[in-house]
Amino acid sequence: MKKIIITIEDLFDLPTSVIYNPDAYKSASRVIIDSRKIQKGDLFVAIKGLKLDGHDFVFEAIKNGACAILINSNRLKKFNSLKIPIVTVKNTTPAYGKLANHWRNKLNAKVISITGSNGKTTTKEMIASLLNSKFVVTKSEANNNNHIGVPLTILSADEKCEALILEQGTNHFGEISYSARISEPDIALITNIGDSHLEFLKNRKGVYKEKSALFDETQKNNGVLLINTDDPILRKETKKYKNRITFGFFGKPDIKGKLITTLEGKPKIEISYKGNSFSTTLPVYGKSNAKNFLAASAAALMFGMNGKEIVNAAKNIANVKGRLEVKNYSKAVLINDTYNSSPISVQAAYELVNDIKKFKQKIVVLGDMFELGKQSVKLHKGLSEIFKNNKNLFVLTIGNLMPHLTTELRKRNIKSIHFHLREALALYLKYEEIDNSVILVKGSRGMMMEEFVNILKTRFE
């Protein structure tokens, strides 16, 4: 199998590129932006970030074996004495994206790109788990879903890759369109449209406008669009697209899911497509994961997998860290959903709390939801609609915005305490009588709610 390389022609094709010492260039088989990971023969791209500037590590990259460097043209003076090939461009960040696009078009892989307000990382991991049983898979790792992370993931795939799974995130207009032009998806999936990143995207209409750029770019490539018709915005707004395959639990989608039951929080799901059906009980918790699994199965079906293959592969699905992770102890069930938070995901997590019947008492520990813009107060108040008056429910909150929820809960006679100090909440969780409970801990990433998860783990282990 022929190794993928970046040729001199690829470098000349970069907008604004000028190449110094071009005769010395030997095609690079890797494109690297971290000087510590450079190996002999790699092309080093110096990216200027918010905290670090790759131009400060050029000499380290060369020492480690870089065969050529790509830099901003205004930094040439510092490096013009070098004898290796130097490629200058006006801005290395879009040049890096362009190189990733060249690489993508040299791959033999099918590309599936995933975005959405909730569930995209879990869905991505589920798709990878299903496809990995039959194909050579490369997927986005960690938070590599932005204008740097998407090219990074593409460039990590090699000639053996058959399925390239990309998570494409956003919090500003234009980000999805940019990364989708680089990735040129064969299959595109939007999990849902919710109240996420409203600080810049304003409202759900803005969220859809930004996310739907993934469908626009995929349609240009005659790719397949996987459309969740259970989402009212996606159902209404996507009828204009061609090559649509719909999925959902309601109505008459092409790929129909049916939630049969939940076994102590683990959903059993049946999926039907083109007259065939298959069912499985998922090894992960939560009805939201049934939705994620339906989306993942839709993607697997588009890759040519059949129901039996999907059911067998589903056994290997595992929880994504910090997303509805359930730990059973003798005196508690602990649900760690601390990776991030939004109104939709709070509702999904609370549904799981109620689906777990091991203990009657339910304790919900909530931190602020971020990036909701002008709707922050309204959406925090609105969380009260999720909770029902239950003598066995106790809601504990922390953060600058959560007092708005606590006030609403008290109006509904739902037991709630707001903690102004993290230390106070920590002491409460360490020493108060909370045994024999199902305990959910959830909040946006910046709230560092995992601190409270660790306190509870230490208490109950």
C-alpha cells in the first residue's frame, strides 16, 4: 500500500506560499505541529496559538529531525540562514488546514463528520467502536474538534485507514464551514440542535445555521446526510437536502428506533431498516445513550454493516469519561456527568437518576452551565421544569448562576441548598447523611465538578 506523502507540489499549492531551498525538499510522510513529536523526515508547521507560538520551537523541531519547516512569512528573518527547505505563507493556520485537505484527498478512507449540541463525542466513540470491528478506524481524540483539531486528526490517518471519524465542534459562526471544507465528508451527522454556545450563536436558530454548514459542505460532495427527525428543527429545516437518510424513534424515519425497556438504567433498543430489525441491551446507561446508539447505528449501516455485526460490536461500547459514568457502591450509585452541561443534557442525566431504582433517595449536585449568553439566567431558571416535587429528591447547587434555579425549586417545594463556597459543598458531601442514594454530579467543564465526584468516590469506596 503506497505511503501518503506531502509533495513539493502540495506545498506550492498553498495560498501565498514561497519555498526557499526547494531542491533540498524530500516528500514528508508526516505533518507535525508539536516539535516534541517530530521524527526524522517530518514537515514541521509552526502554529501561533493563544498561549504558545510554534515559531519559538522551530530549532527544536529541526534538531529532532524535521526535513522542512512551514512558517509565517513575517518570521522569515529569524530562520533565513537555515539550509533546509523553508516554506513561508501569510498565515500557517489556514495553510495547515489546506495540507490536511490534500491529505484527506489522498486517503482511501470514507470520512464521517459529526456535530450537534449534545452527544456528539459519545456518538463519535460509539461509531468508532462499531466500525472498529470491521474496518481500520481513525477518530478524533480528546478535544480535537476545532480549526486545529480537525486537521490534526485528518493528518493522523495513514494509508491503511478505511474509516475516518471526525467530531466537528464550534462556538463561533463559520467554524463548522471551515473544518467541513477541509474534511469533505462522505457522511454527515448532526445529533441535535439545542441551547449550546449561545454566547456567540445567540439562539437555536443560530445554532442550526452554524451546524447545518456541515450538511451544506457534504451535499457539495454528493455525500449522505444522516438526519435526526426527532429533533423538530432538523426535521423542519432539512427537507431541502438531497441524499437524506432519516433516523429517529418517532414517526416514519428510514432507520427507526424503539426503546423497549430500561434495565436499571441500561436501555434495550430495537432498530429497523429496510425491512430488517435487530435489538440489543446497551452496556452503557441512559436513554440519551439509546439516542446516541441509534445515530451510531445509522452511520454503521451507511458503512455497510448489518444488524448482526452491529449487535456483536455493541458489546464493546464503553462509557466516555465524565459522560453518564455510573459507579455502583454498597451505599450509593454515583453518576459522573461532569464533562459539560446544557439544559438538554441535565434533563437526560436526571432521567437516568430516576431510571435507577436501587435507592429511593435521589441527590442531584449541579454546577453552572456556561456559554449560554443572554439566556443564561432564563435557562438556569428553566431547569426547574425538569424536576418534579418528590420527597426523596434533594438538589444541591454551586456557582454564580445556580441560585436562580434554587429559588425556582423552592417555589415548587423541592428541597434545595445553594452553596456559595466550594469548600462548604465539599464538606457537605464528605460528612452529611447521604448514604443509600442515587447521586448525580453535573456541571459545565469550567466548574470542575469532578472534584466533588472524587470526594464521593473516596467516601463510598
